[in-house]
Amino acid sequence: MKHRRPVPLEQRLVYVQVVEGLLEHGLRGQVSPRLKHRLRQAGIDLDRPLLPAYPVPLWEQCLNVIAEETFPGVPREEAFRQLAERHVEGYGRTIVGRAVYGVMRLLGPRRMVQRLPQTLRGTDNYTEAELTEQGPTTFVMRMNSRVNAPGYAEALFEALLRMGGAESPRVTRTQEDADGTTYLLTWTER
């Protein structure tokens, strides 16, 4: 696996197609004036063209704002899970996302998971993921990052597995430390 040089936290960026996927497509018609105002305060002005990339801490702050505003009264983890599903749907409506998802659907779940590290590298300037296959429908994935949004990454990966044709996908965070996060990805064959 080709590794990029580690990117310091303060230089980590998420690319525009990720932001566009959620804000312009996943939440289409659901961005209230209050949400728009809070996003502007956080650093994303939806009245202007999106920037090519955004700092990760700013993006995580925006995810929190979006979850609070879009799913008021919903427990935090459930709000992030629902947000992740909308994000996956919205990303699929971007130019990049349509191409990526088209390939994922053709690959099937196993080969889609094997390409996941490559797919994730296209979303930001820092993510590295390593896979260990434990069986035909079971993989361990170690990432060099953490998401400060409980349930978000798990729901995102489950939605991607479903897109790849997985039946009953389940993603569980098994370890988290200062250097990253480890997930267990499982599903059943159709």
C-alpha cells in the first residue's frame, strides 16, 4: 500500500465534494435560514461558491451544527447516523460520487471494501486505511483518523456496504486512540 506522509492535524483538509455531497445534495431543501446562519458562523457560507477544501476541525464543527439543526431532539448518535446516510446519498449526486458509486455497485461488497482505502483517500488530504481480511464477509479496517461524531463513520460505512450489495451490513468501532480508529466490517451474502 502506498502511504502518504502523515499530515499534521492543523493541515488536514476535507475536499469540496464531501462538503457539497452533504450540504448541496444530502440536505437539499432542508437547510433552514438558522442552519445557514450557523454554518456561516462556523466558516461555510452557502451564499458563496464552496471552497476547494475545508479544515477538518471546521468540518467537524459543521457536522455537529447540522446534526443539531436537522435532527433536533434526536439522541446525538442517532442524529449522526441519519446524517451519515443522507451524506452517502448526497455524495452519490456529485460528479465524483456518481462515478465512485457506479464502480462500487459493480464490484460487490467484498471487492468494494478492498477498494475502500483508495476511495477514502479521494475525500481528503490525510486519510490512510489498512484492511485485514478475516473472512469472505469480515474485514478489520484501521484508519489514521478519528471522527468526533458518534455513529457517523459506522453508518457511513454501512451505507456504502449496502450500496455495494451487502446484506445486513454491520460496522462496529472496536478501538479508538490518539492515532486512529479501528472498525469491524461484516455483512452476509445475498
